[in-house]
Amino acid sequence: MHSYKTLLIQLVVVTLLVSLAIVALQWLAPGPWIHRQIWAITFFFAILTAITGMFSIHLLKNDKLNSVSIILGSTVFRLIVSLLFVFVLLWGEDENLLWFVVNFFIIYLLYLLFDIYSLITNLRLHLK
């Protein structure tokens, strides 16, 4: 089963790759494509993925029979906290809303893919 250390190392690598992609995009295509809150979004998803990943690993170690419920609960928690984050960031701010939504969902999907990948490898190890 994945350890906390493995998850955090993989998460740091993914966050660095996402950050490099953001910097490269800002350098290659300056303009309104990147919202000014992109670093807050990236940091938020890195922290949220670390919290939900470690919590899921802890629960999967303690209760192997409810793995589907644990993963589904983690995904629902991620969605609710993400919606609250969007609400807080957009409270009273109407500037560049389209690019905020586009950037938010791209980062959301990248970290969701990482979460799915880590859960699949975690479950594969769990079945052995």
C-alpha cells in the first residue's frame, strides 16, 4: 500500500510540473490566458490533494472492506471544498471570470487525474 511519503513525493513532482507548465505558458503566450489567482488555485489543489490522499490512505489501511466508500467520500469532499474555494475567491470579484473558470477546471482536472492514478495504484497494491 502507498505510504504517506510516496504520495507526498509524487504530489510535489506533479505540482512542480504543473507550475513549470504555468510559467512556460505565461512566458510563451502572455495575455489574459492565465488568471492572476492561478498560484492560489495551484497551491489550494496541492494542499487539498495532500490532505485527501493522506486521509484516504489512512482509512484504507484501517478499513479494507469499505474502499469504494472511502474513495467516493474523498471525491465528494474534494468537490465540496473546491466549490467553497471558488465561492470565496470570486466573492465580489468580476474581473476575468472566464479565464478563472478555465484555469480552475484545468488545474482541477490535472490534480484529479493524479488522485485517480494514485488511488488506482493504491488499490492494485491492495488487491495483491
